[in-house]
Amino acid sequence: APAVPVTAKTAFWEMYKPAHAWAADMLPLTIEAKTVPGIKNEDGKAAMWEATFGSPSLKAYSKFTYSVAAHPPDIRKGVSASAAVPWAGATHDALPFQSSEFAIDSDEAYKTAVAKAGPWIKDHPDVALNTISLGAASRFPGPVWYFLWGDKKLGFFQLVSASTGMALK
């Protein structure tokens, strides 16, 4: 069967296993949708996801990717890990979160975001969804989904709580 995009949670749990083997105290920092040539990301699902996990004890973070298909030489099917990089720990703008706070999957959050973005999308039918990412910052009580249509200058973004599924602004 041809490869199809998956939700963030599907990819997250595939990446979680090797990340936990890398560092038992690891905490997720971000999850972001990526693209694989020939497979269309749609409805909050992506052909490839990249998660960044930080380890307080190792004072390092590492990026893991999960792809539903290979596209040599850069993209391998399954889970891949990058080398660990020194990490000074959490900041106000980039906080780790507990996996239990990640209750709302990317496809559910997408439905909320697209409902809020509906009027803007109707006025800009040729502008694509460019970014789907999950992260935490001190201004929110938990991790937040970030959806961006267009770009930061001439686009529309919507935030959705990954804990409750509610739209945020």
C-alpha cells in the first residue's frame, strides 16, 4: 500500500521509544510536521514528524524524526535520531512538557484551527498551511499547537491547546 500521512501522536510514540532509550529522563520540547516529496500533508497529518527531546541529566537535547516513507539520501523510513547537542535547559519561550499533557492529536487540533481560520482561508484560497508544530511556553498552561497559513508577515496563525483542544489567541 502507498505511504499515507500520520498524526503527530502516531509518530510521537514511535520516536518516544528510542528517545527514552537515549535518556530515561527525557522530556519532549517540540514536535513539528515535515514534508516528504510525493506525499501530501493534509488534515493535520504529515508524512514526517520531527520531535526534539531534552534530557536534564545529560544537559543535552536530540532530534528524532519519524517518516512513513524513504526519500534518499536525506529521509529514511521509520525513526532516525540526530547526535545530541548541549542544552542549557528550559527557557520562558521553550519549555519541556509532560507527554500526558499532549492529549489532543494534530488532526483534532487541525479541525479547531481550520474552523477559526475559515474566513481567512476563504479570502486566501491559494495560501497553503505551512506550519504545524507543538511546543510549550510560559504564557500558556500547557503545550500548544501552532498552525500557520502563509507566512508570519502575510498569513494567519491559530493556536490550539494540546491539553484541552480549545482555540487560543
